[in-house]
Amino acid sequence: MISASKADHLTLSTSAYDTMMSKLLSFEKGFEKLEKLDKLDSIETCVRNMSLKLNDFEQRLERSEKTTIELTRSVSFVSAQYDEVSVTCAQSSSKLSKVDNDVAVLAKENVELKKYVIKSQ
């Protein structure tokens, strides 16, 4: 039971006071739950953003791995081609050296034959 005095003071009975305090505690618990829900919403938003960033990172990592594999294959191919060209050049150089020697020998023989022909005439 509530009664009001002339000085604008409320006088509450014990049961009314207990009921009012119980309701106040219920409101405080409700507000605490709302604050926890706000924190959970904030955490959920952070987790969602991190998940999106992680997915993007994983996709970029996958593309980088594919690019690395392609580069490795390309390097292997170029290396193999270089080795083939290097061997071919070495073989050609060896053959050219032999031909140069043969040409030099033929040139000497030609000079000697010219001298012989000139002497013979």
C-alpha cells in the first residue's frame, strides 16, 4: 500500500517496497542482458569481418600458389631449353673449329698447289 504525505513523500509498505525493488532488479538484469547481447552482436560482426578477410586471404594465397607453380614450370622449361641450346652451341662450335682447321689445311694445300703450278709452267 502506498500513501502520500503533504510533503510529497511516499510511504511504501514492505511488500510494495519489495515488489518495486524486485521489479528494479528485473530491469537491471534485463539491461545487463541487453548489454551482453550488444557485446555479442559486436563480437559477431568482428568474427564475420575476420571470416571475410580470411576467405579473401585464402583466395589470394591460392592464386599466389598457382602463380608460383606456373613460374616454377616456366623456369624449368627455360632452363631445359637453355641447356639444349648450350649443348647445341658447344657441338656447333666444335664442328666449326674442325671446319676452320680443315679450311686452313686446304688453304695451305691450295697455296702449295698454286706454287707448284706456277713452277711447272
